[in-house]
Amino acid sequence: MFRPDAARTGAPTHVAGAPDGRPAGEAGRRGSPPVRRLGLGLRALRREELAVLVVAAASWIAWLVFALASGAGASWGAPSRHGHALPGLGTGPPDAETPVSAGAGPAPSPLGAVDAAGLAAIAPALAMWTIMVAAMMVPTVLPLVRYVADVSRPARRASMVATFVGAYLAAWTALGAAVVAAELAATTVLGPAPRPALVAVIVGAALWELAPAKRHALARCCRTAPIRLRGSAAYGSAVALGLRNASVCMIACGPAMAVLALAGHPLVATVVVAALLTGEKLWRRGTQLRVWASAAGLLLAAAAVFD
């Protein structure tokens, strides 16, 4: 790199610390290993973004503990601690070792009977859904977290970001309640869902990845909206942005999330789907990942068929 004063005085034309003539900072950026680049990226995050990532990391840990404790994260076909042939909410026969009497005995699904025990099972199923959403979907709204923090007054940045994220999670929780309620109603009326029905749902979600509506929803996922500065209107605008963004995200990612819930949150599938959905929303070429997400869904369907 040439410096004007060096050209006039005949001084060395290379900047100290850069053996190839580039500035030390530029050489460090281009030649830095992935771990260092990750560290630079984390240092560039703001306090509100780091807080959101901490919430997501805590949710992943809680999800893992919940899955291991309940046997929900087992692989396809592996019997859980409740005796299900599949870890899904509505699959598998009752425990063969437990006698079943008329009007009593274990339900074929945690949500398989509309009684006190069946209704009580809705709470953990919905909690599992909420934890899964916080772990998988909250990191995908980091661009909007930064936007809300930037346009809010400094004294209320944290509360505005919390309001936005809370509204986003509330909308996803409402969708989870609908999924759980629909599964409960279907299981009560039709009995435990057969494996072909679950496979059909997975295939449908995989094909949805290639639908034009999915592509259009991804294009609108991180769109911003005006944020007010004063009074309750500021928080109302944060709520409106959270609900609007969640509604678009549910169009794009809701089928995949519902399949994971109905399949019982298998560990490997959940991690793979989380990576693909995050890439779809945050990578500038994320729409190209829809083909890979569709292929992953079809592989999951094949695992459910042949395992």
C-alpha cells in the first residue's frame, strides 16, 4: 500500500505489520481462521442481540433436558420411556406391559383422551413447543432486534426489544396451541395416528419448501415497520412489528415446526431443521436452501417409513 508521504520522501512503501503490503487489519481479516472470524462477529453484536442469543441458547439447553427427560428426542422407531413406538404425540400403541381396563388405563398418546390426564398433557406439549420456538426461531429475528434497538430511545431499548420478542413468541405460542389442540381432537376422534399419516404430513411440509408462497414469505420475513418513540404507542408499535413478523414467519416456517412437534422433536432432525430455517431467513441467498430443506424433509419421511 502506498502512502503519499512515503512517495515524496522515499520511505518504505509497505505498512508495518503487513508482510504482503496490506494493512495489518485487512490482512488479519482475510487470513483469520473461522474461530477468529466468529469472535469478531460476536464482538460486533450489540447488547440486545447478545441477550436474545443467550435466551436462544438457554432454550436449546432446556429443550435438550426436556427431550431427554421425556424420551421425546429418541430416534425414529425407538421406544420412549412411555412405551411409544414413535416419539410423536399421536403415534404408537399403549404400553403392552400395563393392563388396560374399560374406561381406564394409559392413553395411546399423551393427548389421546379428553380427561384430566389428557388435558394436563397439553401443558407440557405446549411448553415443549414454546421452548422449541424460542431456540429455533428467535435467532432468526436478530436483524429486527437490531432495528428495534436502533430506532428506540436509549432508555427503553431493552424493554422495546423484549416487547418485540415477546409478541413474536406469543404469536408462535398461539400457533402451537392450535397444533396441539388439533392433534388432541384428531386423536380423540380417530385414535392414534398411523405412521402413514405422519409420513404424509412430513412429505407435505417438504413440498411446501418449494412452494411460491414459501419464497414470498421468506422475502418479507425481515421487513421493518415504523416504531413510535413516545409513550404506549412505542410499545404498541413493537408489538405490532412482532406479530406481523411472526405471521409471515409462520407461513414460511410453520409447517416444518409443526412436523417436528408431531414427530416428537427428534434430536437430529430438530438441529438440521433449525440450521436450514436460520439460513433461509438470514443468509442473503437463503432462498436457495429451500431445495435442501425439502430434501431433508423427504429424508425424514423415508426414515419414518423404513426405521
